[in-house]
Amino acid sequence: MSAKAKADPVDKIEKVEQTFQFKQFSIQQDKCSMKVGTDGVLLGAWADGEKATRILDIGTGSGLIAIMLAQRNATAQIHAVEIDDQAYLQAAENMENSPWTDRLTVFHQSIQEFAETPSQEYDLIVSNPPFFSGGTFSFNQDRNSVRHTVKLPHGDMLRAVQKLLTKTGKFCVILPFVEGLRFQELAASYHFYCTRVTEVLTNANKPVERLLMQFELESRTPQRDQLIVRQEGPIEWTEAYQNLTRAFYLKM
């Protein structure tokens, strides 16, 4: 195309879809099956990582959550693991282009392999994990490999976290409501206690759709609250959701 030729409008649309712009960084997502979504943004903004010195993101995908945590914590060293070839390359690209590249590292391996010979422990471990443990696979196999628990059974993840979490560390995940309740029961069998839970509702008239959960090795009464994402009126997002995510979303 010559310098004077006009770009095809379709190219512009595709470019917007492949890049998600946040206030302080951007996420390229053309290589990733799973795009930037509310679940990842919620977990990255909600997880208690401000005082952590070492953070691990399991199944980082595009690197979104790891990069969000780097923005929130000015000193922590943040590691991420990603088994998928293309997602690993995408995460490496996004981390390299972020303002915090010197504190971000992604490893191209499964969490099972990563935890076999741990070289250090982490104060905070986060994951937006796969959650479908049954049902049928669609033709989009890449997407299903992310969202089904075939490659990352929740038991495997909990065993890895046992090896990698400090004694006073925190492990945070986001899951659909029913899967989240099941995960709490499974986590208890690995001696993890749910110490903080936020129930996420799309709007006030909908049932709980997601659970943001924090687990620790010491039992205590869990903190419980709710987060409603949308509301009626000229401002679509609730004040609570805006307060949680304002540091990241470009137009909030």
C-alpha cells in the first residue's frame, strides 16, 4: 500500500479488537484465545498484592493480571507461567512493552512442572483458572483448552500452590458461582482456608455470577461482601466497580 492510500476500515476495526488499551499499558491479544475480559480485570484489581514482594500468576494468558499487579505494586518481582505457545509469546510481548518490564518474567511451562523444583516462594499467587470440568468441546479447541480443566485440574493447581506459597501468603482466584463453591470444598482438603469472598453480580436483579476468593493457610472468619458491576441510568458502571477499576480502564 502506498503512503497516500487509505487504510481499509476493516483493518482499523481488527486493530482495535487486537489491542486493548488501558491507562498505563496496552494488551496485544491477537495470539490469545481468551481476550481481555471482566474476570481478569476484576481479579487483577481485587487481589491483595500491595505489600507482596514476590507474586506469581498461574496461566497468565496475555499477561493482563500480572501487568495489573505490577502497576499496583511498585517493587514486587512478578512471575507468570503459561503453557500455551502463542499465549506465552503474547504475554512476553505485553510484558516487554509495559512500563514494568524489569519486574515481570513469564515462564513457558505448566504450573505442574514449574512447582516440581521451586526456587522461591511467593507472597501472593493469583489465577483466573479454567473451570469447565465436563460437557462437550466446541470446534474452537484453543478456547476450550483454556476454559476446560483438562490441562490444569484444580487439584494440580492447589498442590502447586502448596509448594509455592509462603506460610503467610495469599492465593486468589475468580470462578463462576457454583464452580467457586466446589473449589472452596476442594481447597479445604488441601488445608487452604477461604478468608475473603466477594460475590460479583452483573446488576442488582441478577443472581451471583462470579466469586472472587482469597485462600490462606491459617483459618479465620472470612470477610464477605458483594460487588454489583452495572446499574440503571446514564452511568452504566456502579460506583463500587468504578472505584475498583478506575486506575486501569481508559474511559472510567
